[in-house]
Amino acid sequence: MTLLAPIVFALALHAGVQAPQEVLAEIRVHGNVLTPDDEIRRLIGLEIGMLIAEDMPASVAARLRASRRFERVEVLKRFASISDPTQIVLVVILDEGPVKIESSADPGQPTRVVRRRGFHLMFLPLLKFEDGYGFSYGARFAHAGPFGRRSQMAFPLTWGGDKRAAAEMDKSFVGGPVSRVQAGASVSRRRNPFYEEDDDRQRVWLTAERDLPGSLRASATTGWQHVAFLDRPAGNAGFLETGADLVVDTRLDPMLARNAVYARAGWNRSNVPGAAVNQTSLEARGYAGILGQSVLVLRALREDADRSVPPYLKSMLGGTSNLRGFRTGTAVGDTLVASSIELRVPLTSPLNLGKVGVSAFVDVAKVYDKGQRFGDQKFERGVGGAIWFSAAFLRLNVAVAHGIGGSTRVQVGTTVSP
């Protein structure tokens, strides 16, 4: 019978029968490290045995937030007994933010817990080898919570093949029209492997993302960038850019996805001197599990533009991104079409933290300029195999590929990053 007491109590309220008044039986405090329980109860200002008002949890939470001692406050009302639903417990959950333990000169209390103050940076090394560009190395410094919970400010710095310094902001939202906002500013230099000239860029941007049902994600970007390239007026420009993406991604692990799909449709408008350029990117990947752990991966890619684009916006053929067996920068053009078929075979258990495997692949691709016909172009082909390793922050892929009508190349791709 005692198990039915809360239900009977609720039905009585619904029927309009006067029910006994709820009474505060206990206050439980969780999460506090710096502030003693007695001090928190003083801030709450309630006494055991008081009658419970309807707005009591909200008023207690507001009182604690007003003290400015806590980063997060949550107050919950719970039954103290299943046999007496009038007895109520207030559960107070607190987050005092980052704290640290430091030594004290007091012999009776050699250590004490204090609030961690100041601008504290996290650190992560960055290491990347990209076919056609070589090694890039550096570090990423990050500060958590500068704009509230679920926010981060990061400062990646790299040198080598990709020289880049940036300040990047990232904040996620639980509700509302936007799921995530990213903004930043960067300065970078990369040597274009086709033109063999440095490509210098300064850029600021703002991106808003929205998570949608069905593994969908939509985003919109606006920004400005300045490009210095090839030492001529057409290659030295500052311009506004806007874009949008729609992505569907059912993969749990991008490297070892199984029975999953990834598809992306992107549009970008660059207001370059002369006339604006609209570029589109369509990509689809399918991952089908076959015998054992092996996975068959199919990929199709098309990059296009509505008119001839400046050299610094052209698509590039070759390398691990679209045509293995040919060096990155084999050719450039306004339109790129590529496809591949790859069989990936893991050699380790799916439960292992680090996974090793081998693959065999065939790549087909071509690039050409506006005004040229698709049917007149020759597809280049590359065939080969690879060995790869995948872990939390590390990706390593070593491929040996032969370009049909060309040479055999060893192409390495590696990334150590968040």
C-alpha cells in the first residue's frame, strides 16, 4: 500500500481534494568543494519543517546564483518517503568552477582547496604530414569557458609546410535556432605545389551550425579574406565570401565506418575583383560491411564553378585527397571530378584502442577548365594498397600507388591533432 501513496496523493490533487501541505524534511547539497554546507544553508535561508511553496526551488536557485559563488546551480524537489508524500527533500547541485589544491603554512591544515583563477591554457601538440606540402608541426593552446559553458577559445600555431597562426572561438548551445557558433581570424602561408609559389592569406570568418533530425547538419559561413599569390594584380585581392553546407553523416568512426553514408552539398560565393565566383562541391561516400570486419568504401566527388576562377581558387588534382599515384598538384582547373573504390580490412579487434589495417584501392579523376567539354577529358587512374593506423588523436596512412601511364609513388598522410 505504501508504494501507492504518491499516486493516490497526485490523484487527489487532480480531483480537487484538499491534500496535506508539503513540508521541507531535508536539504541535500552536492558538488560544493570550497563553500561549506553550513554556509550554503545560510544562503538558502530555509528551515527544516517549513511549508513548501510552489516556487521554492526556483527562488532558492536564484538566491544562490545571486551570491556569484557558483558557475552552475540546479535545485530539485524530491519525495523524502514513498509512504508520506508530504515530506520533501530539496537537492541542491552546485558547480563552483575550476579549483586547485595548494600548500598552506598552517601546520593543522597543510593543504587547502582554492579557486583556480587567471587565464589557464590547455596545450596539445600538432603534427601533420600532407602529401604535396610536407610536415607541419606546432601546438594548439586552448582556454575553456571564456563565453560560458560549452565554449572554448583556441590558438593554433603551426610551422613547416603549413605556416599558420589563428585565434578561434567555439561555442555550443543546447537549445535555440543555432547548435554551434564558430568564429576566428587567421594568417597563413602554404606553397602551392602546382604553381610552386607561396600562397599568403589573411582571413576572418563566422560560421553558424544547426543539427537537424536524421543525422543532418546545416551550416552557413560569412567572412573576408585577402590573398597574395603569383605577384600580379589578379593574384592579390581582398574579398568577401559567403557559403552554406548541408551534411548527412551516419558514421560513428570516419575511418572504420560500417553500413553508413556520408554526403555533403556545399556552395561558396567569392566576391573576387572583376566578377563574383560561385563554386559548388558535391561529395558522397558509402560504407558497406562485407566479409568479417572488411568494409567496401565507394566515393564520388565533383567540384565546379560557374565561371573561370582565379588561380588561388582552382581545384587541384593528385595526392591522397583525390588521385593516389599522382603527386599533389599534377594539374589544376575550374572543375574536378573524382571517384574511388576501396576495400578496407582491419587486422585488429574492434575493441582495441588503436586499430591497424590494410586496404586496396582504385582512384579515377580528372580536372579541366570552363569552356572545355567533360567528354573530351581523359580520366587519370591510380591503383595501389595502403597500411593504416587509427587511434584517438592519431591517423597514419602509408599508400603505395601506381599511376596508370605515370610512376609509382609512396604517399604518406598523418595527423596528430584534436
